[in-house]
Amino acid sequence: MIVATGATGNIGRTLVPLLAEAGEEVMAVSRRPQLTGLPAGVRHAQADVGNSASMRPALEDAGALFILLGGELNGQGESPDALLDVAKEAGVNRVVLLSSQINSTRPEALSHTRLREFEAAVRASGLDFTILRPGGFASNAFAWAESVRTKRTVFAPFGDVALPAIDPADIAAVAAAALREDGHAGRTYELTGPEAVSPRQQAAVLSEALGEEVTFVELSREDAHTHMAQFMPEEVIDGTLDLLGVPLPAEQKISSDVENVLRRPASPFGKWVARNLPTFR
């Protein structure tokens, strides 16, 4: 059995069906008491990946575990070893951890200390492990959904700085492969899209998909900081703006890991837009 935490999130809601379609027995874990719309045969457990005791029943008879930290778990919680110990006691022998590219490009970033702790614990666990380090998500464009719907406008800083945003569905597909297939143990995959795309170019892709002009308005760093402070911890904002505005060469580099694992190219931003177009209409 494969246990997938974060089953309702950006990646989990694609990962769970992929595993089920491949014929795997799947336990979908979320903090919600109930989940609707799960594929036939998929079971659900209410548990918290940050509370190893709550995970114990979900992990019973599991062979593989997908670990995704969400929200406040990125900043605090019990030792990663507690979860891994429970997993080993249950018979898990394979772990796939969703981490971040920042752990390789900016290893001192305070915002990712918790993920680095999990990486270290997974590597030292004695289990077969695969670590996924995606760059920026194409789905970050959901932040523009309301302004595109109501004003046909994208507001963003650093309009011409391009980064190879990855489709979360590709992350899920790589995770599914690592959970199901041999040959991924001990590997760390850097996951990016197939091309670097700037916010101005993303607005143009949205415009073409909608068949209507979408105006791009470039925010100053100061205005962007003020906006991000509404939903992001203060200590994270400057690092995020540095990444978006002054990316390191390694953060602009296009990785071949998605294609190497999936044996197909990574999906471009336009494919993500086409799949999520109703959100922007």
C-alpha cells in the first residue's frame, strides 16, 4: 500500500488518482474528516503528518510513503524522526519527500530550515528514499485569478525575470514513479518546467488562452512586499522577492529530471493554463 499525505493539495489531488489508475492500493491522508471524489478503491485517513501518533493507523501495512509538509508544518513541529520511526515500525521501506529547490540553491534560507531537517532525517533513516526539489510552481499564477477575472490584468513584480515554473501535475507524476518503480532510491531530483517564462510572458499566455487581452502591470518591490505581507510571514518575504527578482543561475537553469523520469518532456506553462482556464474566465 502507498500512503499519500497532503491528499487534497496541489500535488496530492493529482498523485492519488495516478497511483489508483496504476492499480496501487492507496491511503489518502488529510487533516479533513472526510474526502469526496476519491477514485474507487482509495481509502481515506484523517491524520496529520506533523503528528506521528495520528499517522500510525494510516501507515499500517504500508510499503511506501509520500511526505508533504503543508502550511505551518514548514515552520515547526515534532522531530522528523518521529514520523520516520512510526513509518519503519509499520513496515514502510520507501519514502518520497517533497522538498524544494531552495535547499540546494539557498541552503541557509530560514524559510526552509524545516524541510532541510526532513531531508537530513530521510537520508539517515535507512529507508529507500527519493527527494523531490521543485522550483517555482506554475500554479502560483492562481494568485492572479481574481484580477484576471475582474480586470483582465496581472499585477506582479519583476516583469521580465524568467524562471522555469513547473506544473504540479508533473511533480505528482514524478512522485508516483518514485513511489512505484525501482531505480529512484537515493536520488534527488531537481524539477523544473521546460522553459523559463517571465510574469509578462505568463500574462501573454493567459491572454491567448482567454482570447482577450490581459494587461500586465509591473509592481515595485515595495508594493509587492506590502501585498505579500497580507498572507506571508515577514521573515519569508524578502527571500521570496530575491528569488523572483534576482534569481541565481541555478534557479534559472532548466533541469532534465522530469523528462528523464517520465520519458516525456515537462509540461509548459501554457498546458497548465489550458487545464485551469475556468479559474481565470
